[in-house]
Amino acid sequence: MNTVFSEEQRDCLQELINVAMGLASDKLARFLNTFVHLQVPAIELVNSTQIPAQFEAQYSSAEAAFVSQGFLGNGGVRGEAIVLYQLDNAHRISALLGYDTDSASELEMLTDISSILTTTFLNGLAEQIDNQLSYSAPRVLSSRQNNVTQALIDTACHWELALKVDISYQLIDHSFNCDMLLLIPGEAVLNIQQILDRIVEEY
């Protein structure tokens, strides 16, 4: 199974993701009623078992949370999107949006933001490749309840590959950062490669 992206496939995927992230950034800015600066996301295809170690140092030393949501599309496109947060960022955004300061309200807020980021990004990506996606209910885990690194291990073990998309959101007046992961099985990568090849041939 050849799951290595060619240079043309990677360039095409980068452009598709840039457009999708621009849509997500714009919607997040409207939701927060502030300007959001979005850096170009870095894309890397890795074995999913590498994911916990890559994020352990960043998320194990502080209270953290992640929101995961499965997605399923046409033509064998499927996977799971995960958005990871450090909760000190969540405190500031909760105050900005007027949420209560209790943990339940903060997790509700993270679910709302994750839904915006995940569905807007994936819908924007799907539209560019003439696909439609459906979503499972979001699952929220906080380090107050469990260890985020262990939860990533438990989640990643169900997937073969991770399309790792590093995202940095910067709010003009507030500090906010998160990471987005797309976990996908090997056969879905092959289907995505075929879609990318079709797009490259058309242009």
C-alpha cells in the first residue's frame, strides 16, 4: 500500500486545506467577534502511533482537553478529526464569549468552537472535491477527567495513519492556540490520493 504523497499530490492537498482553513478562520472570527490571524498549516502524514509522543510534552504538563468527531463521506473518505487545546487558553476565550467560568461551561464552549473548526474545515474541503460528509456526535475529554496523552493513545490505536495538520490561530486581543489532527485509515488515504490525481489532471 503506497500511502506516500507525491509532490503534486501534496501541493494540491496543501492548497485545498489552505482554502478550507480560510473558511474555518473566517467563521471562527465571526463567532468570536474579533480578528483571527491564521498561519499556513503544516501537513504531515504519519503513523498514528506517533501522535501521542508528539503531543505529550505540549499537553501533559498543563490541563488540556480535546474534542474528537468522526466523519464519513462518499468514495471511501472517512476518518476522525481531533482538536486539542490547553485549558488556560479556554479560560480566556470563555471570558471573551461570556460563558460561565465552571468547567462544564468551558467544555461546552470548546465543543462549540471545535464544531465550527471541524465542520467548516471539512465541509470546505469536501466541497472542493465534490464530496459530502456526515458527522458523529463530538466527544470531549478533559485532563481533569483523564490523561489526555493516554486518551490519544487509546484513540490513535484504532487508526492506521494520521494526516497531521498543525494549525495556529492568533486572536488580535487574546491568546488562543489549538492543534487539529485528522486520523484516517490507509484505504481512505488511497482514495484521497485518487481524488488529488483527478484534480491535478483537470488543471
